[in-house]
Amino acid sequence: MPVGDSLRIALLSYRSKPTCGGQGVYLRHLSRELVALGHHVEVFSGQPYPELDEGVILNKVPSLDLYRDEDPFRTPKLHEYRDWIDLLEVGTMWTAGFPEPLTFTLRAYREMKRRRKDFDVVQDNQTLGYGLLGIQKLLPVVGTIHHPISVDRRIELEAAKGVKKLTMRRWYGFVKMQAKVAPRLSPILTVSESSLADIHRDFNVPQANMRLIPLGVDTRYFHPRPDKPRRRGSIVAVASADSPMKGVSTLLRAVAKLATERDVNLTVVSKPTPGGPTEQLVQELSLHDRVRFVHGISDDELGELIATSEISVVPSLYEGFSLPAVEHMACATPLVASRTGALPEVVGDAAVQVTPGDAEELAAVLRRLHDDPEERERVGRAGYDRVMERYTWNVVAKKTVEAYREAIEEFGTC
């Protein structure tokens, strides 16, 4: 049981890439702030492992790492197999499924059985695998769903054609598992009213079981750089380049239109697949001298990149929250964001909103902002003020602890 006000917390995350995607970012900042509040925090993660701050303990829960960047969909060597979970993992991959949410929670269940006396509460970071139901018999479990992956599945299936549509259905087979596990966790933490409604609709989680806790921004790195001039004509986006849901193709088409009449350049913080759809589109639009992709940069380098850009864009077709939007606003860089999902809720009137997927409208807004320094200043300042009022990690951590205590109390009465 908790000693005084201090809790012993296990944070579970099946993959925690530190420089891209929200899971690793969320894990790092939440764990740091929980430790700052005086709690003991241990992270259990599969590959890629997170970057964590001082005071947070990392427990590696290795998978077969079948999707590593340098060798995706690899075939493990015979000596790599350790147990039946490894066989399940590779067998699911070989039959076009995505095994990690299930296999990670099975391994995590094994760890929690061994260490059940070391923790007061467990928080799952959007894994939602069947192994959590076993952990739930040992310890109180708080679920986290930034947005239901059913939305990703829907959007990607709409974009897929032919055989790819069939393999996509198989890949997203784990979503059915998540829809069965999510209603059995309480409370579920989510980041926006939009996500709350989507989780209720797609995963049948009662709204009374969910707690709304928006994400925060690390202002140590994401802040204005008044001593460094903004690069004329520069546009920046932080988005997974090859994911249809992130709208990078819309942004590229908008920049191509704008580049015929204005001297602009685009930086996308992402690593596109060599020869993949994004690289092909760049070639098709003749944008090689206007677009660059960067990846693997530090938070400080990312903050500086955003703060020295004239315009930032979140062109997504859907977002359950969008931490990049908040980071852009924290840097006082004027933001253009799609009017979809949680984005209107997150940015309010502190960004210029556009129709998702509409390259013509996006190009027109980018042109207007490019030509109007006063509007850029006004929008950038409004974004910065909104972040300072609403989105800090200290507040996120305090509200999350309240959810932990609620789960512990409920577990104690079962």
C-alpha cells in the first residue's frame, strides 16, 4: 500500500520511440514530473526504448524487435527465440498481423506477477492487450488512450486499395482486442473531448469511466527564441511522413502550389520510407529543392527549428490531441491546423484552421501568412498565450496522480 503521499508507479509502454510519435514523448515527460512530485516511478517498455530523465528507472521488456528501422519485418535467428511468446510474436507477423500490443502485455503480466509487491498502481500507455486483464487481478490498472486506433484503421483502410486493403485489415486485427480490454479498465485517461467521444463510440467505454487530462509541453525546449531570427519563407511540420492520417501529402501539394509564386521551403520532421509514397510524391511535384526531411534530432534542436520557422502546420486528417500543435504554439510560431478531431479543441482561436485534405485552401492560407507579418505575429502570440494558460506537464502529472488514487481506492473495495 502507498506510504504517506508517495506512490510506487509502474508505467507500461509497448514501444516508446523518443524522437517521433507521442508514446515515448508522453512517457518521458509524465515520468519526470511524477518523480518531481515525490513518487517512485519505473517504466517497463519494449523496443524502441524511451529516453528518460534522472530518477526514473527503466526496465527493458525486450520483444523480438521485428520492426526496427534498419531491418523491418526481419526474420529472427534461431538463438533469439526464448519462449512461446516469441513464437506467437513472429507467427503473427508472418501472417500479416501486428503482435506487439498483445505480446508486450503478456510479458508485462509475467513481470508484474514477479514484482506485484513493489508497486501500488500500474498505468498502461495505450497498449490495451489481454495481458492487462491478468495484471488487473494483481494491481489496480489505469488505462491511457490518446485516441482509439480504430480511427487510424478507418482512415488507412479508406486510403488502401486492392490486396493492400486486405493486409491492412489483418494488420489492424489487434484493434478488436483493444476494444474488448478498454471497457474493463477504470479509469481510462484521455487527452481531449474529441478522443473521449471516439473512445466511447468505438471501444464502448462508459464516459463516466474516463478522465480528461490534456497533454503538456516541455517549455525547457519549446519556447520562443527572440535572439534568433526566423528564416524567411520557412514552413515546418512534425508528422509521420508516410501515414495517410497525418496529411503530409496534402501539405506537399499545398507547398507545390505556393512555390510557383513565392520563395518558400518546407522542413518535415520525419523519416520517409526510401522510395515510398512520400518520396514519390516529392519527385512527382518536383519539390526536391524546396523540401527536406530531418529525423533523430534532439528536443532542443527541434525547439530551435520550430522557433526559427515562419509558419508551422499540422495538416492531419485526424488527431486525438496533437502534441506537435502545442509545441508549435509554445514556440510562438504561427500555426495552421486542420479542422478535425481534437485539433479545434486544442488550438481554439489561437491558430488558423483549414479543411483537412484541402490542398487549395491550405495553400491560400500559407500564402496569406507568408505575405502578412502582422498576422503571423498575432497568431503566434495567441498560440503562446494559450499554451501558458492550459498545457504544462506539472498539471498533467498532478491530475494523473488523482486518477491513480481513484484506481487504488476502487481496487481496495473489490
